[in-house]
Amino acid sequence: MRGLIQREPLDAARLCAAVESPSHGAVASFTGVVRNSHEGKSVVAVTYDCFEPLAAKVLAAIVAEAEAKFGARVAAEHRVGRLKVGEASVAIAAGSPHRSESFDACRYVIEEIKVRLPVWKREHYSDGDGAWLSGCSLAGHR
Amino acid sequence: MTRKIELYGRLRDAGAGEALELDLAAGLDAAAVLSAVAQALGSKEPLAGAVLATEAEVLSASDPVPESGRLAVLPPVCGG
């Protein structure tokens, strides 16, 4: 399966290898990484919460949509649990005969993840405080 | 029937922890279950933008709630 929810560190190189093919002239990848600030607050870590059975199904569906839409081979993984600054939270790879399809497929997958995947993040700040981030309602998504 | 309703994201901080146990009548739709959750939490506010979901799909307000399987209340998402 090329769309997974992971508890272990992500490996973008492994995903790139999974979408390689002799007929592919391009492999593009996207990695989302925990950054150290948000709206002026110093972030030290982010906890990713997830409703795993539905998230696995939705991520697999997004990957399949990207493959059908762009004619690419696609792999994507989203990590859950507490991640430190610099750790990868999401990794996406796409391989295709030409570069535009690979770039477009990566972009499609991350944008759909943002609005459809049942995942939530709670930032942890250097002052010891924390907050769940606002997001997109799943109302209307089937 | 007593059903476990899982809570995710910001709803974990709404006062009930990671799940609620609710006595629900048979044949309720998703909107009715969300109302019961709001009553248990003492406020509708934490449920703004939230939906009820099974392991397989997000339920619309008028969808009947399956009598078995996991049920979860999902607030607005922000993965990535």
C-alpha cells in the first residue's frame, strides 16, 4: 500500500524508491517538517492525533485519486505522535514520465491531506503552554 | 444501548478525555448523537464544525448511526 499512517520516523528516500520506474523520467517529493515558530510563538514540538482507521482509508483514496488524475505513481505517509522541531510529519513522492505530473501529484496530495485527512495537531510551546490548531471541517466530505 | 464515542483533537480537552460512554436509543441519526455528545460535554461550542464518523466514513447529519463498530467525533482537521 502506498498511503500509510506511521508512528515511526518517515523515510522520504524509501517513498521515492517506491515510485521509481524505468518509464519515469521524473520523481518529485514533498516533505512537511515541524517548524520552530507559529504566529510569534516558539514551538518545541507538535503532537499529531489521528483517527487511524478512517485516516488510512482517506489517505489511500487521496493517493489513488492523484495517480488517476496525473498518471503518476504516488506514495504518501503521515506520521502521528509527538514530533520535535525538524522531524517530518508528512512525506509524499510521485514518479511520472515527465516532471509536471510528479510536481502536480505531490501538490494535490498535500492539499487534500490538509482538508480531508482526520489528523489534528497540538503545538507545544517553549513556555510550557500548548494549543490545538484550527482547521477544516469534514462536513460535506464523504 | 451504551456506546463508546471517541473524541479527537481539541475535543480531548473538552472535559471528557479521549471518549464518552453514552446511552443511546436505537435508530438515531448522526445529528442526534452529536446533540447527545454536546449535552454530555455541557456545551455545543466544542462541537463547532465537528462531524460523527465510523471507521469507514464521515456521516452526514441525517445518516443513521450503525449499531456496532467504532464511532468518533472529529473536529475540523489540520494534518500535514
